[in-house]
Amino acid sequence: MKTSIKALFLSAGLLFAACTDLSEEVYSDIQKKDFFTSEESLRIYAARAYNMLQAYGSEQSLWTLNIQAGDELAAPKNCVNDWVDPRYAELQRHTYTPSNKLVRMGWDYCFDGIAACNDVLHEIENNSLEFDGKAKILAEVRILRDYFYMLAIDGWGNVPFSVDAADKNYPEQKDRKFVFSFIEREILDNIGFLEEVPSTANYGHVTQGMAYTLLAKMYLNAEKWVGEPMWDKAEKACLAVMNPGHYRIEANYSANFAVKNEASRENIFVIPYSTVYTQSDHNDFVIFILTLNQQLCKLYNIPAAGWDGFIAQPDFFASYDEADTRRAKTWLYGEFSGADGTFTISPEVPEEAYANGRSLNMGAPVGKWEYQTDGLLKSDQTSMDNDFAVFRYADVVLMYAEACLRQGKAAEAVAHADLQAVRTRAGLTPFTAATLTEENLLAERGHELAVEGWRRQDLIRFGKYNGTWWCKPSASPAYTELYPIPRERLGANPNLRQNPGYTK
């Protein structure tokens, strides 16, 4: 099942790689006019839009941008003087500029995905071939485009907007409220065409569960994004995922991040990765390279040379309850034994080490995703085999609790068995109406969803993003809740205006 969907992604990438890079090797001499003549060919082409998701797990991506901008993870200078580029410190301290490469790569992830969706929709909408599943394919790609637009307005606010691949004019910059309304309307108009029940056949595809989760994310952030609280809508969107019973809280937290995690019924929408099919610097999942040092690589039988970069911010690490089993399932620390003897990783890192350099095994690397020990992770061009859960059922349950709490319905939230299952699975006591506070819920989201890409958004929504934390000694101005529009993209489109607070 997993192999088949990755093979589908691969075939789409090979057939249409020359669309964006004329220097690439030609894998097929089929002309476009001769290719779009069957249902199968259109389904294969639709996979091109899904292909764009895979850049999420690479070294310089929207994911690595967002996880470094929050308080959970950092990339200090290491013992061999790597990770000293100013771009990382800019993220840590919220001094990012329009020239920051990670900001540009995050922007490009969103708009490359939108452009691919527009191309696919243009070809399928203008093809006279009719078949039973055509409306479903169109709905999937439209809502996938909505996902990319959600990420764009989350990161940059007012963004260039285009839904027509045939329009060659510079896209107009639309405000957040306009794009928010477009996303909401398009999801509601198309969700009925999607499959409701998750299955091996729609694994990795946009389903109703994915679409309602996307709506819940929108509504949960509506007050911050468009100035209008929509907690009741967020609650209803969450219940649309929860009530049918298609998803569940897995008994084992780590099952969601295992090398073979396709069987998880907690993972709602995933980006499939493969050690075999995804091998490049732009479509792989390489957290092993970004976080592990050489001792850990050897311990896990990983031939690649790890870069010893990402570690837990010490204050975030210390914020876990001692009984919380998720800490040991998210970060690597303590004593390890391997062929070369025993070594100890300490999560404690003095602040001066951020710029001056930390010693070997100082700082807890990421251990959330199981590392495969088959020896196939040979370089930073090779993806791990774990699929990345973009949307997870535990997140939906916590969003439901937040939506209830903000409506004064804490008792209703704690009555839901799945919320308590999130807590008890972690070895913690269940919430009560008295303990389900904003502070506790933000901490719960941080520990449950650590390094999954939502911490920055959560900190902004809870009003904590501009504060101080480890190696961020000064409060950051409110305008840094939005990233700057990258200088290169600003110069390429005369309709764009830089976000307030930043220079051009």
C-alpha cells in the first residue's frame, strides 16, 4: 500500500519533471496532448500536487523554519563549529530579515505547492474526459491547495493570490480575511466529494477527516488571523472528525512515528516518505541528519554523517512533568551503550554555549521518529521511511478541548474520553474542569505535539510568541508574528508589499 502510493508519486514526478527544469533528463517522450487521454493518466498527473508536500521534511523547509522560531527546539553552534550561520540565530531571537534563506524556503514551499495544484486543476478541469472519480480528484486538489494557502496566511498574513494557472499576470496581494474566506468556502463546497472512511486506498490523500481538521485549524486561529473568534465553529469541525469514530488515540504514542507507521489510526493526513523512492535534497525526511551526532548515528547503524544540529531547548525540556513519558519518546538523553562503549547525553545547555559552542553530547537531540537500523540511511539525500503525520487525531482532540475552554465549557471538554486518553497514555492524571486552563492546555499541546510543526502557531494564538525564552533574552515586537516576505519574491512581483516592521 505504502509502496504503491509512493510509486504513483514517483511516476508523476518522472513524467513531468521537465515542466520546471529544462535541463533535467527527459524520462518520457509522451506529448502532453497524447497523455491526458485516460482516467489513469489524470490520476497520475494529480499526484504531482501531492509530490509538493514532500519538501516539508527536508533540511531547509517550512517545517524547519517553524520549529526553530518557537521555544521548543534550537540549533546552537556545535562542538565542531557547525550551525553558525546567522539565519539560525535570527529565528531563535526573532530578528529574521527578508534575506533569511529559511524564510524564503518556507515561502516557496507554500507557493510552489499552490502553483502545482493550480496546474493540475487547470489540466483536469479543461479535459473533456469524464469518469466517476473526477469530482473527487478535483476536490482533493482544491483542498490540498487550501492547505498550502492556510500555511501561507499563517506565516505571512497578506499573500499573493491566484487560482488560475492560465493567468500569467502578477498575482494580486490579498489580505488574510479574503484568503481565509476563500479557504473556508472552498472546503465547505468540496468536502462532500471526499471519502469519509480512511482506508489503504486513500492513504496519504485528502479525505473528509483531513478537510475538517484543516477547517478546525482555520477556525481556532480565526480571532488572531481575521479578528473574529470562531470557537463554536472550531468545536463543530473537531466533532466532525471525532464523532464518526474513524480515528482513535493509539495505545502507544510512538506508534504514530514508527518506521512503519502506516497502520496508525491516529494519523489523519500524512506525507509518505520512502528510503527507496524519495532520495534528493528537496523531497526527503532527514531529521536524522539534522539532529544526530556521529556517536548516535553509529548506535543506530546509520552510515550517514549526522550534523549534530537540532536539540531541545533546555527550558522546554525542563517543562515536562517528571511522570510524562512523552519526554523520553521525543528527546534523546541519558546513558547510551554502543559498540564503542557508553556515553551520556545531557539535556542541560548553558546559554553561552549557543554562540560559543557546546560540547559533544550536550543537548538532547530529537528522538520522536524511530530511526531505522537497516543501514539504508547513507546520506542527507536519503529519506527516512517514516511517514510524517501533518494532522493527527490527538491534535484534533486538543483543539476540541481548547474550543470548549474558550467558550466556558471546560467541563464538557474533560468529559470526553479521548482527551483523557491523551493524558493517561502519557502517564499523567486526567484533566479536571479546574485544571484545564489555558496555561495547562498550551503546555499539553507543546508536549503532545512537540516538533510536529504547530508550536509557533500555538504560541501566537496564546499570546506567548513575543516573550523571552532560552537564548531569546529580549521580547520581540508584535510584527514578528508574521515572517517578512522574502526579498527575492518581493522584487519579482510588483504587486507585493512588505509586511509592516520589515525593510524591503
